[in-house]
Amino acid sequence: MAQTIKPGAMLALACTMFISSPAGAQEPSHPVREEPAQSFHWPEGKRAAVSLSFDDGRVSQVDTGLALFRRLGIKVTFFLEASTMEKRLAGWKQAVAEGHEIGNHSVTHPCTANYPDFRKNGLEDYTLQMMAAELDGANAQIEQQLGVKPRTFAYPCGLKFVGRGLDVRSYVPLIAERFLVGRGYLDEGPNDPALCDLSQAMGTALDDMDFPHMKRIVDRAAQEGSWVIFAGHEVGQRGFQVTDVAALEALVDYMKDPAQGIWVGTVEEIGRYIRDQRRRSP
């Protein structure tokens, strides 16, 4: 006849089995995280990676940014809100011709209705089907107007949900189906290339920041071997949602110094490297 074990006894037995050890051995009573069998390596001995990205298709990105990035000799990622492209269509075509990446930032930039500017376009009133239409519509418009198909996406306002209350749904799976990388916003740290979910990679604010602040973020990434995706908006003089030109110049000069070991590349370029490295790992 099978012996009945009470639930409390089962719990005690399980805990005893977990922490028991041979006499005299010192075993921790909690799980120990094992290190990965093979650590992640950036190419050519680089210590970290940094991407510069800019949202919404602001006109200053074309009027000021393109000449700046050309002079600095770097490629950046522009996440375009498709409904604003016409304001500087020739400029966005020039950005493509110069090798910058064009990413998807939706058609109409739906965000939480808690922000007054989005009361009529709140994510709380969206469904997954409506969000899918935003993504596919923006891809179609960008491909038609600029001749490139976006491979990366930036979440408007950094938010990843649709609906309200019990009906809230994440739209991260929609991004995973369509894009190599989905970038967040106002996140608190860089991305661990060995572990991060590329569909919800963290984005670090770049606006209203001086060079020493930018440098601290990059230096931390170099210490950790991580990937920083900076997210800015306007390009001009430091202010609300404006990335300061002088600070950006100093940052790029610093990162291009070979002694720093920083790989500066577009979101797609670095995201593709991470994906491929993971596929090669045993």
C-alpha cells in the first residue's frame, strides 16, 4: 500500500534534499548561477558596442544631423514615423544613400493616453490587430518611399502594450515576428549581448545630456562588455528632447579612439552580429 505524504512533509523533504550535503561540506542553501560555457566576444578585440539612434524623423536630424554625421564619419539609425517622412523626403533619401539605417517607428506613433498629446491615439484603445497594421503600414510606406525595408523597430514612448486592465496585451511578439531588433526607451542600462532579448533591447536616453554623462555610460559598457543603444530626438543645442551637437562631437571623438575599444555601428549591424554569434555558440 502506498504511503501518503502530507503536503508539508513533501515541502520539508524537498528543502532537505536541496540543501543536504556530505558531512563537513559547506554547501549554499540557494541555487548558484553558473557562468556561460563560452563568453561573448566582440569583433576585432572591441570591448563594447554603441549605436546612436534618433526617433520620429525630426527635421533637425536631416537639416543638422546629416552634415554632422558625415563630418564625424559615423552611421546612425533613424527610426522614422512614416506619417512624417514627407516633411524631408529628399533628406531621408540622402540618409539612405549615405549608408544610414532606416528603422520603423510606426505610422502614427501610438503612445499612452496619459500623455495629453496622445489622447486620440492611446495604446489603451489599441488591439494587437491595430498595432500590426501600424507596423506593416510603416514598413510598406518606408519601402515604397525610400526603397529599404526596415529591419529594426523603436517602441513609441518605449511602451510595449495595447489595451486596458485584464485586456492588456504585449505586442513584443509582433516585433519578434517582423524585426531583428526592437529598441526600448528610457531604460536604465545597456544590453548584455549574451543574454538580452533583441526584441526588447534597452534604449538609453541621449537628449539633454552633456559629454561627461555620455562618457560615463560608454565607460560602464566597456567595463561590462555590453551594448549601449542611445536614443535621441532633435539634433541641436542641448535641451528637452534635443541631443547637443558639441557633446555628440566629443562623444564620437572619444569612441573612435582605438584605445577605448568601442565599436560604433547601427542598430541593425550590431544586432545582426549578436544574433549570428549566438547561432554559432554551442
